[in-house]
Amino acid sequence: MISAWSSSDATCSTVLPDRTSPLAGTSADRAERNGLILRPGYLDRAAQEVLLGVIREIIREAPLYTPRMPKTGKPMSVRMTNCGPLGWMTDEAGYRYQPTHPETGRPWPPIPDILMRAWADLAGHPHPPEACLINYYGAEARMGLHQDRDEQDFGAPVVSLSLGDTGLFRVGGTRRGDPTRSFRLASGDAVMLAGSARLAFHGIDRIIAGTSTLLPEGGRINLTLRCVTRVADAARSGAGKVIPLSFG
């Protein structure tokens, strides 16, 4: 797929693959099973580089920090930050969404246009995302099997974009003991959990170092877009409220 970019603008003019392309919707472009949707190569190299530049600006404003597990305070192996009206976080007090960075106290930066356009293209949902979780995986980072169930309404999909080294992605069913399968998520790939797969257990088994040259420092950045509040509450999601969540 080819993406055209405006050289004078850090945002995209026609950044995303055209759904009317002869490949759109075929097995070469889109794998779909029970609501798990994979778009390999969704962002071409030029799009990845622009998106990476935008994400680095966000990280300068809202620095990566080390999240901690509820109750135990055990540090996670990933580092994270957020953009959007709400940001997901975890520490000894539990999982929750809140409108401010836990260390700086400042509001999260807004979700950039390129990600809003990706959501509009991929999600098929009438409402915009309220949170974009930014996870940075170093070479040794992992993410255990978990569900994205900290939102108030599961009608909206979860959309993720990968930048950098390939991650071995594992996904199962909606019960922890269900069989799982794994596949590689490369730089530029998009994956979506929707429908019956919205609450599927999923995680990252490992990072395959040296599989991408996008990040000079190596590692992988994962961007996860979510709607958080119910539609009736969405207009108020940025009004300074904290949404406490269960330990899951």
C-alpha cells in the first residue's frame, strides 16, 4: 500500500490505506476471525516515521514512567504514558483512568490527528477515542495475558498500532483458560479487538530485537486507542474526573 504525505505538514494528507483498494478486505490485507481484525502493514514506512515523530513530542510533554501493579506495587516491565482526555494507569491504588499524568500532574496531551484518522478508518465506531495508551517495550519487556475490561462500555472496539521491533502477540478467548494462538505484530501493523473478541485475553510474549530500524534505540511502541465512558458520559470525560476500576 502507498501513502501520500504532505512534506509541509507533520500530519497526514492521505495517510491511511484506501479501503477501496483492490487489496482492501482480502486475506492479503485483512485477517478477521470472531472480531479479531489484523491489518498487516497498515502504516507504510513514511507513515510510521511521521507517527513516531508525533509520539516523541507527546513523550516529551508527558514522559514515560514505570507503572506498578495494584496492591503489591510491583513494577511492570513496560514503560507507559498516555494522550487524550483520559489516560489509563495502574499503581498500588488500582487500575483507573484519570485526566492527568501521575508524576507531573499535568493533563495528558491531546490525541494527534493521525491517530484520530486511524480510529475513524479502522474502528467503524461513531464516537472518537478518549484515551490512547502508549506502551514502550524494551528488549526484555513482556505483557501477560489480560483483558481490556476497564472501560464502562464494551461496545466500542480497541484499536492498536505497532511501531518498531516485532512483538509476539498472543490471544485467546474470553476465559483465561481458553486456548490461545500467537502471531507476530510488525512495525506498521494494526490490530483490533471488536465484537466477540472485545474481551479476549491477550498479551505480548516477547519482543524480537533487531527486526525493525524505525527506533534507533530499539524496542517497540504500542499505541492503544479506547473509548472509556458510555456515550452519555463522553462529553464529560475530560472534566477532571477519575474513573476508578476493579483490580480485574
